[in-house]
Amino acid sequence: MEAGRQNSRQPPWEAGADADVGTFGTWLRQQRELREVSLREVADVTKISIRYLEALEQDRFDVLPAPVFAKGFLRQYATYVGLKPDDVVNSYLNALQEQEPQEEEPLRREARKTSWEWASGLLLALLVVALLALVAFLAFYAERRRGGVDETPPPIAAPPVEAAPQPLAAAATADAMRDVPLLVTMDFTEDCWVEAVVDDGRRLSELHVQGESLRIEAEQVVRLTLDRPDAVRIEVNGENFSMPEASGEVVSQVEIAVDGYQPPEQDEE
């Protein structure tokens, strides 16, 4: 009975007949192929980049944007292929935990070594500067003593006052902002991964933390993918924009277009 409980906790790619699979990514790919589902089909239906899907099946977790975003990808992947989303996500977390000690420990040692070398170099530089300053002071003092000149040091000149910015420059910046056909502004209340495709293909994919803001300018259209849609407040051309409700954790390919966008109506009091 005890042996049965231990086997039930093993990763699926190390249990029973699948013992020769080897890794999480290989197991995931074989489960998809057993169901005769192509990777392109998964990408088209779930709207997940095929680059991220290939990284999951090749155990290249460093290519993925963030663990929270990868979990959302895996839930959609598992649902479409016919696997249990919770089991797939838990297996991914176990595989990720097995990779981290091997990858992070050399990085920690290298960081400690670099930090120590930097601190030692800075301390040495400060000592050299202090020594040169002391030598210069002693030479100046001795010269003044020999010449019988007043030893009062010259007054220190006041630092120059920086000119205030010209109002004309601020007005020009404001005019430039008004000329943007489509301006999407996002304020983040919690951590959220954002992937945006602007107009004809300009793309950004990055993590934003609580308190940050993101501004996206476009000529025609912006397509957004968010792993935490409830963690961001969105404005389009200065008007509040409500994200569509989604059953999963990730909202994919929400299109905000110049022609199709209508500001939300204000309730009349």
C-alpha cells in the first residue's frame, strides 16, 4: 500500500510504461502525438505563440516569459489536447524546480564573485584617491609656508543654477500626444505579463509589476494578451476600456482598433 502511494506521486513521465520518456517536455509532446494533434493546431486554437509551445515540449523553460504565464499556457494546452490541466501544471512545476538548483547555483557564485571584485576595486580606488589628495595638500601647505603667502584657501564658487525647462517644449510634447490615432494606457495594480502586437507586427512581451504603467501608441490596431486581466486598468484615448470576461487565467488576442473602438457610455444621473 505504501509503495502504491509513492508511485502515485511520481511525475507521469517517470511512472509505469512511460518510464522511458525521460523529461516533462518529451512526455507532453508524446501525449499530444498520441492524440494525433499537431503543434500548429494547438497554436491556432489557443492563440499561444508556437515558439512558447515548442519551448514547453523541449524543456527550455528559460524561453518562457514567466512561470505564472507558462501555467496559463499549459492549462489551455492540456484542455485542448485532453489532459487534466491541474496534473500538467503540477508536473511542470516539479520539472521547473528540478532545473532551478542546477542553473541558479553557478549564477549565485558568479554574482558573489563579481560583487566582491567590484567592492575590492572600489575600495582600492578610494584609497588611491585619498592618498593623492593627502600628498597634494601636504605639497600645497609646504609651498605656502615657504612663500609666506596667506594660507586661507580661495572661496569655493557656487554651482551654476540650471535653467528652468521652457514651457514651449512641454506644449510641443502635449501636441505630439494628441496626434496619436490610438493611445492605449495601462496601469498595473498587481504583477501582470503583457504581450502586445501593434499595427503591422511590432511586438512587445514583458512583465510589469504593481505600480507601473505602460503606454502603447498605434496607427490602426493593438492586440493584447494578458495573464492577469484583473490586475490592470486600461484606458483607450483617455477613456476607460473594459476587458472581455474569460473563463481561464489568460485573455488572448483582445483587439483594440481605431475604427472599431467606441468609448463606454456614461451613466446619466
